[in-house]
Amino acid sequence: MNMRISAGEFTERSLQIIRDLKHLEGPMLPILHAIQAEFGYVPDEVKPIIAGELNLSRAEVHGVVTFYHEFRDHPAGRHVLKLCRAEACQSMGSDRIADRARQLLGIDFHQTTLDGAVTLEAVYCLGLCACAPAAMLDGEVYGRVDEHCLSEIVAEVRR
């Protein structure tokens, strides 16, 4: 849970998000995206609230959260570096780029550096197949990423 807010405020804000979006057809994904946008992740504490408001089981909510790689169960670092791991990027050397990123950051996928600066995530297509290998930093996409480009990206987020 986000430590900057009280448990009551957390519940109140979660309920407001859910009630604002539950009228949508298929509301769970928009609700989960909004919860993550608000808190930086989808806390376990919000799953029963979503389940109750949508008349679903906790297992159904948990299943959706864990199925989609986009949702986090813990806060991310100040910056999020996503490396494409799909076939087109693999064929153009993304394994080498991933190895270098793990080395430069000292972490593996789905981890955050000890200083809280960077979270490294694997994604399975950024839509830049023609410009593989691809990466995304805080929503900005990069194509034709090589080790030099990656080193510049990492240096930028470590400042």
C-alpha cells in the first residue's frame, strides 16, 4: 500500500475509481489501469474491493492482475525501462541488450535498483518490429537499440 496515504484514504480512493468506471462494459481492465496509475501498482489490498464492487471472486481479480504483464504487485522505480523480448527483437539481438541492461543496472527483470531509480521489465511487443530491438523508457520508445544507446539510456536514468 502507498505509505503516503492512510488505509481509509486508500480504500476511499480505490472505491471512487472503481465506482467511476464500473459502468463500462468489461470494466476490470480500465479499473486496474486506473488503480495502477493512482498508486503505481495494484496492491493486494485493492483486489477484494474490486471483487466486491464487480461481484466477482478475489481469484478472478487476482487472475487478471497476474495474467497481464503490465500490472505490478509492488511499486516501480522512478523510471521504468521496458525491453522487448518478442521474436522480431530477439532475432535482432535483444538477448544481448537484455544481458547488458541487467549488467549495467545490477538487477534482473521485474526488479528495481536498490536506489529506487529504475525498474527493468520485459515486454512482448512494443510495435516497433521493423526497428528491432526496441525499448521503452517511461513511455518513450526507442528503436534499433544497441549497447551504446542502452548505455546512454541507463546513464540518463541513473542521474
